Amino acid sequence: MKHLLSTADLSRAEAIHILDVAEEMAEVNSREVRKLPALRGKTVVNLFFEDSTRTRISFEAAAKRLSADVLNFAAKGSSVSKGESLKDTVQTLGAMGIDGIVMRHGASGAPRVLADADWIDVPVVNAGDGTHEHPTQALLDAFTMRRRLHGDASRGRALDGVRVLIVGDVLHSRVARSNAWLLRTLGASVTFAAPPTLLPATSAPFGAAVHHDLDVALAEDPDVVMTLRIQQERMNDAFFPNPREYTRHWGLTASRFARLDERTLIMHPGPMNRGLEIAGVAADDPRSTVVEQVENGVSVRMAVLYLALTGDQQKETVA
Amino acid sequence: MGTRTVLQHPDITRALTRIAHEILEANHGASDLVLLGIPTRGAVLAERLDRVLADIDPEWGPAGGSRVGTLDVTMHRDDLGRGIGRAPHRTTIPAGGIDGTVVVLVDDVLYSGRTVRAALDALQGIGRPRAVRLAVLVDRGHRELPIRADHVGKNLPTASDERVTLRLTETDGTDAVVIEQSEPHGDGGAA
Amino acid sequence: MTTAHLIRGAQLVDGTRADIRLEARRITAVGSGLDTAGATVVDADGLIALPGLVDLHTHLREPGFEESETVLTGSRAAAAGGFTAVNAMANSSPVADTAGVVEQVQALGDDAGYVTVRPIGAVSQGLQGTHLSEIGAMATSRAKVRVFSDDGSCVADPLLMRRALEYIKGFGGVLAQHAQEPRLTIGAQMNEGRLSSELGLAGWPAVAEEAIIARDVLLADHVGARLHVCHVSTAGSVEVIRWAKSRGIDVTAEVTPHHLVLTEDLIAGRDGAPGYDARYKVNPPLRSREDVDALRAALADGTIDIVATDHAPHTAEAKCCEWPAAANGMVGLESALSVVQAAVVESGQLGWADVARVLSEAPARIGQVEGHGQRIAEGAPAEVTLYDPSAVREFSVADLAGQSQNSPYLGMRLPGRVVATFHHGYPTVLAGELVDAGTIAEHARATRIGASA
């Protein structure tokens, strides 16, 4: 089975391969007829147990551009809210004849449990599981960085020597985890900036360096600053006292933004809390990749779906 | 286990020169012509043809200009579900597009015809040429679809258990067309 | 009618070879060349004779959760594992917080007849942790409860813990605490550490167990009461208990077989094994290699007094799903002796006399289980387990005798197997097979009549 469950499983060669295939997909997306027949006749299910319009639509667009048929399953109001188990939900879908599952679930490890179980025998693509991983987000982030840094000469290249600073709630962020693994595999170095309460209580988490002071981290002149979304509910569990203090110490405010080098990329997985973790002026600057991250997301997800559904069904991961 | 070389560098060069002249003759000149090579070796051949045409016809313009590109057909193959996981190659269409042009597809070996069918399918998503022609270095027979080449470098009758491979200096270090014994109708040279 | 049995040529834990004669409910003779007249001979060549094992921590699930286990099926699992007595935890439905429920559980155990079932009473009503349950009523009931526990939940409120220790002391009982500070373990799924943050699962920090134990030993000392600590799982907890004992505090502690042998790495599913396999989900969670080593050493040096299984059956639906939705717990009665052998006997840390101590004598003493946990000698109760330490088996569903199959050892090679178990003088397991329930129920009836005659 060819699954994409985590970026930690990808080798450097596999990761570059996915990004290169995404380049070809991006070329198709720039044509007038944005369609390839590669997955014609195949059915892909978007199995989303958590609400997410953006990611789901991105996968839907990707599948449709490859001529696949798409079924959307949203947990709210479905049999799951009436207590149906994951196993029964998946087996019911399997009985209808499907060729691939894109799964987003609130439980870490749910796509891995599905891939390892014998309930169904199709490729599984992880669209985000709990606080564990969001591999296609990391891939589209890496694709975006590569494009910005190398332009048309991106094919075959990694991100060696690129310095990436990730700011925010790393502890609860699957985007931070997937990015940390993938960026290191591609030769980049990763630093986290966050209060201790929002970081895993281990040394060098996911192989990254750690700063509790954002200004010290910014003084190291990173090539990319990626800000993560802050959930305001966290302050009720004593992760930080209030949004004002968070922004003051770890927000990419207008003044911090003004001190950034002119080639520093600004990234955000979305959706943004303007004024909380990122100032509006930073989000709207040409150095911000927020909009093209969305466009690149479709190309990367096309590459992932293509490789998963037409590739070697014996191998563990997409390659 | 026989391996025989049926064409070498001088033969290939002569064949390409002849094909270049034929292309111009069939089109009554160079106007509206665009070469699209099918990766990998078809694309190399297209570049060589481009240089020959630049030499023999001033109307063609300089080599490496907007008359030559590549057309990847991987996504349009009819055998994608077989689980082999083919990586797509680059498609580069000349700046002016292909609407209203005469596209000459260039490939190395014409065999079953499925690659060319995929190429015609791929063209549909890119534009609407006035006409499409096919130039191949080798035609080895055994067509499975009603496809024929307009320009052929060499006709090579072969058995289905033989494998025909084109080697080019740019990709393989030497110029040659080689026939080897192999299993019937694998992937070798399937075009 | 129970016949006499003569166990021939067994190895006692002191290394000597002996015959053992069981008649009615007593061991009537121990020696060599004993008279076989009127007795069924059981050949025990190559087998070790242990006093019947006593489990201080079992979940029998009845009343209320009979889809996972019943007193009957749990008793069968216990006998298959070489146990002759089990203490049944109180987190049934209804909770065992009244005389009525504990008497019912005891009666079910007596009727089934495989083991002596000693019900444990809840410390707080409904396990809610706010009000004391009817401890006195349970202590003076027919069930004569002496062990009280809210296991499943922690008695977290320090005031309630103090009062409970004092009150239970008055009835000569012991409070068995499930040490887990609830505010530090909200939504916890696995041991807190590097692996939990990599797997994206909320962590259960070791300090949440250690802080409660530290508080409780000081409280027990202050009020002069006995404390028992359930399922110790961290090296830090061992340190706290060692300190408490060195100060003369009356505390005892147990460790489960799975915490002596399994670590959290199994959850990551490396080398082709499935990841996030909920068979490994348990409370307290599997921890690190360092914790396992510290627990083994503590069992060897007596800081930890006993092994208790925390046998926790669950249905397939409760385990065959994504990790956060899965229930906590593993079955462990049938595999306990084998796992202990693999973990600490084969390494030389414990001998068979120590095994008898940690799996029979000490649990019986701590739980005040009369008629069990006594050394095999003339006049002792006829509770004997015969074990073949040289056997090797690939542990499978066929080795499970209860109603549920949530064992982490399926597919593992384990040493040893129980060949026979004798309870009240009659065999509950013979030639490696469980004796059928009908026969055992008959024996139980006859024994009760005989005892009251």
C-alpha cells in the first residue's frame, strides 16, 4: 500500500521526488485546460472527521484536476455522530468501491491505525491527525520555499542551508511537527520560538533549536519566518495569560516585521489571526507567501494523489 | 542472447538530415512549424532536428528558439493503474503556444502506437494545432492502434520478443540503435 | 465429592523434591514416598509447586460490564493463571460501595468455585472522590472487606484521603491508592516524554504519580494508617516508596507484570509493527526502559512488595479503534507467572521462593486473605499451583481463558506454563486444561456443605 502518513517517513530522495512531480502539476494548473486524465475512473473519498473547508477543497480540486471522482464525507450529522466506529465507517465506504482515502481526524494516529488495519485495502493520505502530522502542508510549505528561492531551477533541489524559524504553539501543532521533520530531511535547519508552555518538554524537540525570546531568534536572521496560528482557548488552560501578552512577546508585530531582511520569507499555514500572531502589514507584504501557499497546495496534493494511487502498491510510503 | 547494432552515429545523422528536409518539403516551408519532442530521447532528437533545420532553412530561425519544445505524455498513458508509479517529465511549450501551428511530434521508436495516442491526448489540453505530424527515427512495426508516422528514419522489422533501444550521446554517451532479445512486449521501446 | 490428591515428585521453592497429599481442604502430608492409597496421583516430575497465587488487583467487571468479563469467566482466567484467590476491584456498575454489592460479588465467586473472590470496597461513594462510602458496612458484611480502593480513579482530595486513611484504620483495613493527580493528567494518553510529543498524544507525566505517592505516605505516617500503592510504574515512585519505608512508614506497593516487561516504544510501531496499537494502552501507561529496570530492582530488593496483575478485560470494540478512543487496560491473569519468569526469574533477580512471596504470601498478608498464601506444609490450606518452568509457548488466544482477548502478549514467546491448580483441595486446572464449570460448581457446593457441617 502506498500511504502518505507522515513526513518523518520520507527520505530525502522521496521528498524531492514529490516536490518535482508537483512542479509538473503546477505547470498543468497554469494552462487553460487544467485537467489530466491520470486518475480517470478512480474514486477518492475525503474522509474528514474534523471540520476543514480549506484543506478539503484543496484535496477536492487536486483530485478533480486528475479526473478522479470525489466523495466528501463530513462527520457532523453523519453516522459517526450517532456513534458509528471508524472501522464501520471505513468498511461501509469500502463496500461502495473506492480507490483512495484522504483522511483528517481529531485523533493522533488514526490514519496509521486505518493503514495498518485490515478493514480496507486502499492508499491513505493523512490530511491532518490530531496534533501529530499534516504532511501535505509541510510539503506545500517546502515547495513554496523552494520556488521562491530557486524559481524555475527548482527541480531536483532540496533546501540545504535554509534557516527556518517557526513561531508559536509548537506543542499542539501538527504543522510544526511535519515541517520540522521534512525541513531537516531536506537539509534546512529549524528553530522554534515560543514560551516554554507551548513547547514539548524535551531537549531539541524534533531536532530543532529552541528560543523563548522571539527577538533573539529574529536577530539570527532566518531565511524564513513561519508563524503558527494561536488558539485563544489555550489561555484558559494556563498556556499563556492573555492574547495581549502573547502578541507582545511572540507576535510578528509591525515593528518586528520592519526589522526583517528584505529577502526573508513570511509564511503562515492559515487561517490567520491578523493582529494576534501576525500583523496585517506582514501578511500582505510581497515577502509573504500566504496566498501562493494555497495555490501550491493544490499542485502538491495532485502530486501526492497521483503517486499514491498509481504507484507501487507494495511500498509503504509514496515514492 | 543476441545484441546487434543496426544503426550508428553516421546513419543517425543522415536519417535526421533526411527527416529535416522531408518536414520542410511536406509543409512547403518552415511557416507555422513547431517541433515537440517526447521525453526523454524524443526530446533530444527534437533538439538535433531543430539544429539541422536552423542550418538548412533561414526561415526556421536560430536553433533553441521558439520552434522547439517538449511534450510529456506520462499523465495520459493508458496503463497508469498498473502500479508502476511513473514520474512525469517536463513539458515546455514554446512561448507562442500551439494554436494554429503544425506540430511535429518527435519520438525515438514507434512500436504499438500508444505513446503517440497519449501525445495526441496531451495536446488537447494545451491547444488546437492546425495539423499534427509524426517523425520517428525507427519504426519497428507491431502497431496496436491505427497510428502511422509521416517521417521515418529507418524501418526495422522486428520480432515481439526483441527490444529496440535508441542510445544518444547526450543521454547514453554514444549514438546507436540496438536490438536485443527480451521478454515479449515489456516496456522496452514501447511507443 | 472431592477425592484426595497426591502430587508426586514436585520441586518445592526451597529446592527440595517432595510429594504433597491434599485431602478435603488441607495439605495432610508433605514428604517423600507418601502413601497413595485413596488418592488420585498427579505426576509433578519437573514441576515447581507454589502456594496458590493471590492477586490483589483484578477487575472482574460484574456487575455491570458483563460484556467484557463476569465473575465466572474472570475466575476461570485466574485459575488458568495459577491463582486460587483474587481481590476484585470496586469499579463495577453499580460501584461496590455498599454491603449489598460486595456480598453479591463474593457469592458469585463462591458459586463459581474456581477461586476465592475477595471483593474490594470503594473508598468513596460512586468513586466520585467526595464522600466516604459505607466502609463499616462493607467491613462487617459477609464479604468482610479489608481492602478499600477507588482504583480507576485517584482519591485526589487530600482531606478525603486523610479521613479515609483514618476511618479505614478503624476497621483494620488498608487503603489501596491509584496514584494519579487528575489535574496533571487531563486527557492523558501515554507516558509524557519525547515519544508522546512525536506521536502527538497527550502526555501522562511521571510526576503525577510520584506527587500523589509522596503526599500519601506522609499522610499515612501522620495518621498512623496503612497505605498500599497500586501499580507503581515509575523509577521516581520507587524512590519515594524506598524513602518512606526507610522511615518506618507502613506502606506496601505492587507492580504489574506488564510494567516489568513492556515499554512505551511499542506504541510507535517500528519495523513493520502496527503503530498506535491500543493493546498497549493502559493506565498507568507503559513507560521507559529506565522505569522498567528500576521496577525490577525494586521488586528484587523488597521496596515493591508484590506483583498484582491489574487484569482489565475489554471488548474488541473498545480496543480496535483509534488510540484516544480506546479503553485503558490489559488482561493479565493467564500470563502473569510466565511474564514474571521472563522478567525477573530468568535474569536471576528473583528465585522461586521470592516468586512465592510476591505472588502469594505477601498479597495474602496485605489483603488479609485468609486460607491462602501459606507455605506448602502439613496442615496448610490445600491451595497449590503446579508450574512447568521449562515449557515455552507462543502465547495465543488459546491461552486466554476469560471473556476478553486484549492481551499485549499475543504472538510473543513466553516461558513456562501452569499445569495444575488446586483450590480447596480440588483441581481447577489439570494437565494444563481448565476443569469444566459444572464440575467445579459441584465441588464448590460440596465444600460449602462440608465446611458448614
